[in-house]
Amino acid sequence: MTQAAYRYAIYLSPSGPLATFGNHWLGRDADTGAMLPPPGDMPAAPAEWVSAPAHYGLHATLKPPFRLADGANGAMVDAAARDLARRQTPFDAPLALRALRGFVAWTLADGGSPPMQALADACVLAFDPLRAPPSAQELARRVPDRLSAEERRMLDAWGYPYVFGTFVFHITLTGMLDAASQRAAIAQLAAASGKLLQAPLHVDRISVFVQPARGEDFVVARHYGFDGSTADGAGAAYLGA
């Protein structure tokens, strides 16, 4: 019987030059779990900037990390991902570099994208039947008292504050930083990667990431192309297929 991972997540995992830069910036390749040097001739980012996002790997959250519900297994996650991906159409999304809620990220340049919103909404709905309810400790980590009323409703209903009407697409590049460090990170990232944002993000796949055991780093289990193709990562065994 295939062993279940501690948690599963549905992410948008960039490919191409954006992924190459982002992986080196974070210092880790989530496809393999390998550690990486800084990008090009760029000095390494301070560990306090990147240690938090490096734990999850370069990604944008579509369905946040969840433990499996009773009776669910990795093969069900795989089947749901295959079905959802096959029903999607590729699209492009221009990106910008910004500070967001205290961290730095690549976000949507135009502020919103109906195809991106639809993809995120579909992921929340498709995988929710496989999600175990969050524990009291997991809910407390979201600091509910600091959330808006709508974010709190999303947390109570879906286990995450930023879904549907509160969803904001972002590819996280730093952890929480003070204002001065945010400005420094934006300057360093803009100088090294600004040209990459001249081309839009091409969205043609979703990805299942897994956290093999509590406290371990997330790795890619499988990428699912909208054309029906798949590509395995280091955590493929946790999908049972």
C-alpha cells in the first residue's frame, strides 16, 4: 500500500526562465529537492529572506496544503488533478514585482485575471472533498483575529483565508520582512529578474506538491499539463500511481 504524504498541495509551478531564476533565488529546486546556488552573478539572498518560501518551493497557491480526509489517498489526489487539468485551457498572465501583506512576490500586473481566478476557484472546489478539517493549531497559525470578516469566513469554510473573493495570485519570493528589507529585496530582485517579467507567465499546467513528513520541505509529486501530459517529481510515489 502506498504511503500517504503528511500534506498535499495544489500549486501553480512556473516553468522556463522564470522557474530557473526563482529556484536559484530561493536556493532549492522543488522538483528534485536539491539545493541550488544564487542566480547568475547575483549575491545570495539573506537566509532570513528566503528560508520560509524555500520550504514550500517556488509556487503560487491554488489549493493550500491539506492533510487527507479519512478514506482519501494519494491516488485520489492524482485522479482529481488529472481530471481538472484536462478541462483547462492555457492562458497568459502578465506579472509584476510587489510587496504583499509584508512579503515580496510576483503578482498579477493588472491586479486580476478571470482565467486565473477561475483556475484557483476550480482547484479549491475539486480537492476539498479530499481535505481533512484543519486542527485547532492549524487554524491558530492563520491568526484569525487579524483577518477581515470575509477572510475569516473563508478560513472557517475552506481552511484557508484567501480563496474565491479573497484570492490574490502571488508567487512568493520572501518571507515576512520589515519595510526596509522589503525595499531592499525588491531592488535586488528587480535588478536581477526585471527582464523576465517582460514576458507574461504562461499557464498550461497545475502541480501537486507533497510534504512527505511533518516539518519536511515540500517537493513536486507531479505536474499536470492542460494537454493531458504529466511529469513526475521527487514525490511521485506519494500519489500511488
